[in-house]
Amino acid sequence: MNTLQSYIGGRWIGATPAQTLKSAINGRPVAATHAEALDFAEAVQYARRVGGPALMKTDFQQRAGILKALAKLLIEKKEQLYAISAHTGATRADSWVDIEGGSGTLFAYAGVGSNELPSGNLVHEGPAMPLGKTGVFAGTHILVPRGGVAVHINAFNFPVWGLLEKFAPTFLAGMPCIGKPATATSYLTEAAVRIMLDSGLLPEGALQLVIGGTGDLLDRLEGPDIVTFTGSADTAAKLRVQPNLIRNSVPFNAEADSLNCAILAPDVTPDDPEFDLFIKEVAREITVKAGQKCTAIRRAIVPRQHLDAVASALRSRLAKTTVGDPAVEGVRMGALASKDQQRDVAERVAQLLQGAELVYGERDGFAPLGEGTGDGAFFCPTLLLARQPLDSAAHDIEAFGPVSTLMPYDDLDEALALAARGKGSLVGTLVTKTPAIAARAIPLAAAHHGRLLVLDREAAPESTGHGSPLPLLKHGGPGRAGGGEELGGLRAVKHYLQRAALQGSPTMLAAVTGEYVRGAQRIQTDVHPFRRHFEDLQIGESLLTHRRTVTEADIVAFGGISGDYFYMHFDELAAKESAFGQRIAHGYFVLSAAAGLFVSPAPGPVLANYGLDTLRFVKPVAIGDTIQARLTAKRKVDRQKKGADGVAQGVVAWDVEVTNQQGELVASYDILTLVAKRG
């Protein structure tokens, strides 16, 4: 039997077995925790002294590259993890969500870093804004690494994804972390962490692992640190008020199990495809991961007139669910994570049954398939019915297993009131075929849920389902769900950065942010900025173009080429009656003419223009007006990539200001270009 080890202070610790961890399938020993005590002061100091500085030797773009490499590595080693995951009671499909879903989250945050974050370790959260009359004093916001350590305390149900969905944005933000998985399934987390650490991809101290209890770890934390927790609402409430966390104002983010719901809208009948979608979604959330998901549907809220039809359809579907050892052909639902979890779910179901009826459960015949499953932690898919839903204990008690409660309602207002009785949840689903119902219900439901899925026949073919948090969407919810927020793409990275307001002259703001700010000093050179390679180009390098007078022939020619014959450009009488009082040039002509003014036409380092940002047409350009453009290198991002031709390249954003003969701004935008490196 393998003795698990913690990774603390740059070394693996643990040789003496302590608590035996048993297979959820047959009760046989899988691994043991270690008996050695951990020095949490050493762990925290190692993260601060070694992990933090090592991470600061890399930047956002480099860390994004490391995340991508880690994701590829875990995919390569996935079968090793699948074999271990089987002991947790998970089927192959359950493990896919955990193992490949975790790797997918790393891939997603590698993309966030590469596409949305700058080179360096400072994010300019602009735009800068003038704070005075003459433009010499301005303000903006910046985001920088916190300089602390993140402690991630995870639940037993997703040993791999649970760690990686927190680690990915933390690492990208440049913050070392200490991961503490739930003991029951920590053998799978340890295996994944070993793969990551043995790869040599991670800067030393970026990731530490705690097997067993947290001891005095939380007492060692300070203001720059962060604690995140996933698990029960009761445990979250206890940790949140830990005296040291309160004393030092240590941010605490909780994602707690919640009483999520699914509502079958009153417009859906048993003859509609949406009815079948509802049945499928509820049954899936009962049985996937044996119901051990913080996002599982605990309350199925249905029109009273369709209650019997829903109950019958769900009972039939659950009866066809084969439970047992996932290694046995045909098994679709595995076990709970442990015997302790099995006992806890049984106790909660007994409490719920005091005010509910059993629609489907163990009495209907339950015999898990596979050798030794009698010693496993299996639990029958269970469907309850609360005929008096307003008084149901299912609004307060959660059986964290394959259990859901049906609740009838008489109108949509009552359905929404029942949903709100959960006191805050991670996710809610509305199944409807009528947009007007969604438009009415969702704004009201959103106050009580972190995420909402509107499911209909149109979305169904690509829907990721009720219970699947996605890396680019927020995960978390109000009230009972913990009041926290995880994931959400770039939002998650910002949780681990410190935001500060910055004031000063535009020149100083540009120097600090590494991004040109209008009004800052520019760099004038004899070389056209488009003639410079990526490494040579300086932020603030600028070109003021020659001028061009707009003629009626320009407008007529552009209309002919574009097919845009809008009256403001061609109808003299109508234009005179407009707010502008005269014909004006097409905005896109102004854009095109400006490009003609600043583009350097010969082949050179600028390889391609791939987009425009923040485009605004500020003032109209009339026939006879003279325009001029100023092009300034605004931002450089080294994404450490090569083109199809093998030439290394970076991204340069250029600030463009187009002015008229009075010096007034008529158009403003950023253009994005790929620029070759010298090498």
C-alpha cells in the first residue's frame, strides 16, 4: 500500500503510514496518509522566499506557455490518472470531467494569458483619464501580483479539476500556491501533482501539496495572501471566521455546495422536446459522479399538472441506470467517494423523507454489479417528492449524493419563489420553449444564482449542461453557495492580483504601465515605426503623417466601391436638414484614408493588421476638410510565437488619432499588428 507524501519546502515528506484510504468500489486499501507532521511555517516562508521570486522571473506570457505545456503533459499521462481515479468510485465519464476537464482548464487559461495579458507582470486596466483641465495630470488603474501565497482547500469530489481550476489563474497571476485536497481522494491529487512537479516545468515553490490536515497553516497567513475553499457551506462558515484571517483581512473565497434547482417552465408539455431535455438533465445530474457535484440539481421544480408525468419519466430513466464497479461492462453510475459519505447521504435522505415521499430508491431493487461491491460505498439513485414544497426540508438539507426532490408549482411566480428558497445557489436551469418566459424569469432568478442555463431545443445540441462550470464563465454563487467567485476567464486571474489607482502625468503613467498614454511624451525618429522590428520598436515611438483634403470625388468613389449610398453622404438636401447641416464623408473612408497616410507600403517587419479596437468617430468630416493622422506605438506583447513561415513575431498595438484642419479629433482607435522579430 502506497503512503502518500506532501510536497513542502522543495521536498517530498512522508514515509510512515497513518490513515488508510479505501477504494470506494470494494473497500480495499488504496493508500495511506503520512504520519509525519508538517512545518507550515516553512511551507509559507518557502512560498514567499522561493516561489514568489521564481515566479517573478517569468511574465504572464511565459507562464501561459508553461500552463499549456502542463496541460499537454497531463493529457499524455491521463491513463495513469484514470486508473487511480477508478478507486474514487468514478466511471470513465466521471473521471473525464475531472482529469481531462482539469487539463482543459489549463489549456483555457493558457489561452487567456496568451491572448489577453501583456508581457511583463503589470496589467494596465485603462483607459487613462484626464484629471485636470490641461491634460498634464491623469489617472488610471493597474493590477500587479500580490506578493503573497494562495492556499487552496479543495473538496473530495473533483481531486484533479478542483486543484487545477484554482491553480491555473493563481499561477498565471504569479502567485505561489499551497494545495490541500480532501483526504478521502487525495491519492489522485497527489498523483497529478507528482506528474506536474516531476516535469520540471514549474518554477520551484510555485506549487506545494499538503496531504492531511492544515494544522496551523491559516494562522501563518498575512494580508497579501488568499484562501480559497470548496466544500460544504458549514465548513466554509467556520473557516471564514478564523481569527487570523479576520485580523489580517486575508481574502477568503468560498465555493460551497448548494441546493441548485431546475425549473420546467409552464409552457412545456410532455409532448415537447423540452420536456425530454428536462428529464434527461435532471437524471444526469442525479447520476453523474453519483450526484457528488456542488452543481447537481437538488430541487426539480415542475408544473403541478405535469407532476405525475415528470415523476413517471424520471422513475423510468433512473430504473435503467446500472450501478456498480465502473470496470464492469454497462455500468453507468459508480460509488460515493467513501463509506463516511455513504452514511452521511443516508442520514440526510432519512431527514428529507420526514416531509417527502419516495418516488424511486433502494426499495425498488438495488444490487450494484461487480465483485466486492458489498463493501463499497454505493448508493441508489433516489428521487423524492415534496407535495407541499414551500415547507420542504429540501430547501435547507442537502444529501450530497444521487438524490433530488421533485417540487410542484401552480404558476411561474411560485416556481421562482421556490427557487429562491434555496438561499443562493451555484447554478439554476430554466427549461422553456418561449423567449418571453425566459426574459421574465431570468432577471428575477439571477439575484439568487451564480450561473443560469436556459435550455431549449435550439441550444440542446451544443449545451454543456446544467452541472458543468466552464473556464471562461464565472463559477460561484451568492448566499449558501459561498458568496465567492472562481473562473470566469480573465476575471479569475484578477482575483489574484492587487488593483491600485495610479495618478500622475501621462508621461509617468506611460512609463509605469509600459503602454503609451495620450498626452505622454512621444519619441520622434527618422525611421518610420513600421520599418522597425519588434525588439527595436519603443513604446511611444510616433509618426505624424502628411495631410489630405477630402473631396467630393473621394466620397463618390468610396460609395461606388463600398456600395454605401447612405443619404448623409449623397443627398445634399437631406443632409442640410440633418444635425450636421451638410454632406459628410463615410466614417470608414476616413479610416481608410488614415491608413493610406500612415502605412509604409514596402515589405518590412509589419506582417499583418489583424484588428481594430476602441474605434470611435468623434466628429464628422465634411467635403473640403483636411485630415492628418498620428500613429504611436502603444503596447507590445511578446507571445513567443512563430508564424507559419517560422519567423518569430510579436503583437504591437498602435494608437491612431485622426484630426482635422483645426486640430480637432475626428477618429480614434487602436490597430493591432503582427511584427516580425529580427531573429
